[in-house]
Amino acid sequence: MPVRGIRGATTVRANTREEILDAARELLEAMVKANDIDGEDVASAWFTTTTDLNAEFPAVAARQMGWTFVPLMCGHEMNVPGSLPMCLRVLMHVNTDVSPHDVHHVYIRGASALRPDLSSSTHSTAR
């Protein structure tokens, strides 16, 4: 079975533990729903945040969702001038037979500006 990468991004309202975990959970749930993912099929997930988010590891939200045996990593995005602030991103690797063209990447909240081609009114934000 091939492994596919599924991207997701969101913005966080404040640099607090609660807000980071809420945003991460909302994003993960949207990614799982949009792609009909069974937790057993998640091979790994890589979380990144912009450098202005450091109050908690976003991977804690995945652990709270029961992803006990999924390898998870966190890091910071490059601090590029003018980039979207307060942004949390996920690259989830999933064992699936779904074609790469049928994978639904998820960009919600302010992160929909990162991929307007996937977040415009012609596409749902869960695509």
C-alpha cells in the first residue's frame, strides 16, 4: 500500500497552550474527515509552527486524540519576512490506496490564504 502525504494548515488565535491545541485538534479532525482516514493508517505526522507559536507542541493534540503509537515530530517553519504569522502546519503520512489526485489537503482559518486554489469558493476549505 502506498504512503501519501496530506497537507494541512491553520492559524492560531493566541500563543497559548489551549489555543495551539484547539487549532491543532480542529485541523487534524478536518484532515481525517476530508480524507476518511482511519487512525491505524496514519504512518507519521510532522507539525510545524511559525516561530511566534511556542507555548505547546501541537503534536500533543494528536496524542490526546489517541494517536499513541504514531510517530510525531514538531518544529518551526523558516522565519521568512512577510510570511503568514501564527500559522500551524501539518504533513501527515497515511497508508492509503487513494490516488494522489484524490487526496484532500485542508487549509482553514487564516491559512486558507496560503492555498487559495484549494480554499476558494470553488473548493471547500477541507480540500
